[in-house]
Amino acid sequence: MALTMNLQQIEYLLSLNKHRNFSSAAEASFVTQPAMTIQIKKLEDELGVVLFDRTKKPLMVTDVGKEIINQAGTILREIHKIKDIADSFNSDLSGKLKVGIIPTIAPYLIPLFINSFAEKYPGIILDIQEAITDDILASLKEGEIDVGIIVTPYAMKGIISEPLYYEKFFAYVSKEHPLYKKRKLETTDIDLNDVWLLKEGNCFRNQIINICSSEQKEVVHSNFQYESLSIDALIRIVENRKGFTVIPELAVNDLDDKKKELVKPFKGFIPEREVSLIVERNFLKKRLIDKLKAEITNSIPRKMKKLVGDLIDTAI
């Protein structure tokens, strides 16, 4: 007997895999819970296997379920490619482009290109979401977003990347701090017990720690603990709680003249980061992504650009 699995069942299957709860999955799919339950059970009966262990809370995917769900995801992406192919022959650029971007890039990069992009491509809806790198990569693999903007290199199977720009790091130092008297700083001036850092799990925090001496292990502020995903928040902490922090180049460009007096460049080894656009290897919406990439690179100061090549496969 031929398999009669339909697109709706595939979408329900992937939704249930994501939410691991019939009620939540049904709500996200805009369908009643009984309707979803019936369709999943019908699919299991037709395949002759159990896809989800319903005795577990949350639901657990069976071994065979994992294999089938992976294939279902591939099928759904291939189906979506049909619309992408049609769009490539359409002179009008339109559709929604879902973009994931890390919080240490978003507030400084987005204002540079968003207005010009909207004016040039009124038919493209940019749906931009801030998230940490791991969540962006997961969303990309699940097809929940179309493209990510993160700091690279970052090796992950099936992900390809293209550098957009490179930005240097600068110290942001309170006038009351001893380092303020120095015109330029060495990376050895960064004491992990003296610098304000972002919340653990943030890649920018890890980059700063990596700049420091390998002998520095712990970060301890004895009488004040503060966790944030915001560089702007660290800037305000420096201004009000003394001390210093490290900020990226686009954040420096965003400061007023008075605040730029607190900015100190590094000498010798000048730390920098590579900011890249990333997509899933078999990505869709190429025309829309190409326009986004071009608008971003056009908005970046020339001094922050290096040779930008083709997409780089970062698969491991």
C-alpha cells in the first residue's frame, strides 16, 4: 500500500517534535489538540511504528521517530524550495526573511542598514530576532529562521558562512580608573577581576576572556554582581561604577564625543572579531539573502572591510 502521508501531517509531526506536548504543538499549529492527536496517530498506524513515547512528560521521541522526523524536516525544506525557485524567476522581490542576530551586534548594525533596505525593497519583510549564538544555530537547523548574523569562526555541521566585516575591540575606561591615564592599552592590561563582562554563555564575553592571559581563570567582583547581554549596560556601569570594559568598533562609532573620551585603543596585538552571515547548507531565499548581505556590507565603514569571498562551508 502506498504511503499517504501529507504535508499537514509533516508539519504537525515537526511541531510536536519541537514542543513535545500535544497542547502546545496544536496551539502553535493553529489546530485543535484532538485534531493533531488523530493525525499523528493515523501517521503512526500507517507507518507501523510509534513515533513518540506518550508515557513520558514531556513526550520522548523514539529512535525510529528521530530518523523519520529528520527525513520529514528534509522533505519540508525541499517543498519550500519549490516556492523559492518560482520566486527566483519573479522580477518582484517579496516575502518574509527571518533573521537571527546576536545581541552584541544587533543594536549597532541594524540601524546602519534597516532604513535603506526598507526603502529599496518594500516587498521584503525583515523579521529580526535577537538570540545567543547557540539558539541561532539551532533555529537555523530547524528552519525557524532563514539566516543568522554571528561572530565566526564557528564550526557546525551543515552550516556555511560568509564574513561581512571585521571590527576591532576598544577599552572603555572610567576617568577614575588608573588605565585612563594611558593613551593606548596592552591586552595584558585587562584584568578579569577588574573588567566588566557580559553574562556567561555570551560569545563576546568569551572573546574578551580569550584575549587575556591564560593564567587568569576567575572573574570576581567582590561586592557587586551584574549579568547582562547588553554592551550599552556595561558602558553605563563603567560610567557609574568606575572600572572599565571592552566594546566593539561599531559601538564606539555610536558614542557621542564626550563618551568617546573614555575610549582607549589597544597597541601591539589589536584584538578584533569577524562578523559573518550564516545559512544552512541547503538554504532557501537566496535572492532575499543576497540583497540583505549587499545592504549590510554597503552600510559598513570601508576600514572595517577586508576581502570578502564566497560562502565558506564550516561543516565539521
